[in-house]
Amino acid sequence: MFELLALTAVIYLFINRKKKVRKARGLDAELRELVESTYYSDAMAAEIKGYLLSVVGDDRDGGQKFSDARIAQGQAILDRAGPAAFYWMTEIATQLAVLSAAKINGMGTNVEVELGSVGVTPDAVVRVVVQG
């Protein structure tokens, strides 16, 4: 009887063991981790920027709003990047709203300075506001 309890305890502990996450050791490994996370952030920023530009393009071309394809594309970005992507997209929308309010109130912005004579189009504004 005791052997059965001991065997059950060993199996329970084996199944529920926690795997240790090994931290990188040394400056080279820490630098490699930092560079990889930076590349990942830049790639996600570029993907979100592309998504915003495609939504603006759909709106300009008269495409369907809230199409299943665009929602699936947004969900894929959110799944890969997590809540940070949602927060980042919300931050971009906030910046664009502040920019619109400043323009309505006749205040100059740095976006106008950066766009210069290129012309203020939604695509150009997204390219200036979204750095990535």
C-alpha cells in the first residue's frame, strides 16, 4: 500500500514539475536577446503600419468597412503581438484625433511641417505618425 502511495506521489510530482527558464548568461547573450526583441518590435510596427495603410486604402477605394478579411488580419496581428499591439493602435488613433482637432482649431502641427508640399492625405499622415 505504501509503495502505491509513493509511486502516485512521484508520478504527480513528475507531471506537475515546473520547467526552469534559463536566463541568458553573459553580455553577448543579453545583447543577442536585446537585438532580437528590437527586430521583433520593428517587424510588428511595420506590420501594424501596413494594416493601417490597407484600411485607409480600403476606405479610399470604397471597399467594404469591417470586412471579414480585415478583421481576420487585425486578429492575427493581435494574436502575435498581444495587448501591446492593441494599445499601440489605440495610441495611433489618439494621435490622429489630436492632429485632426489641431487642424480644425487652426493650430499648426509638426506633421504639417514634415509633410510640407507633399500634400496631406490619410496615407501620408499615417506614414508620418507611425514610425516603424
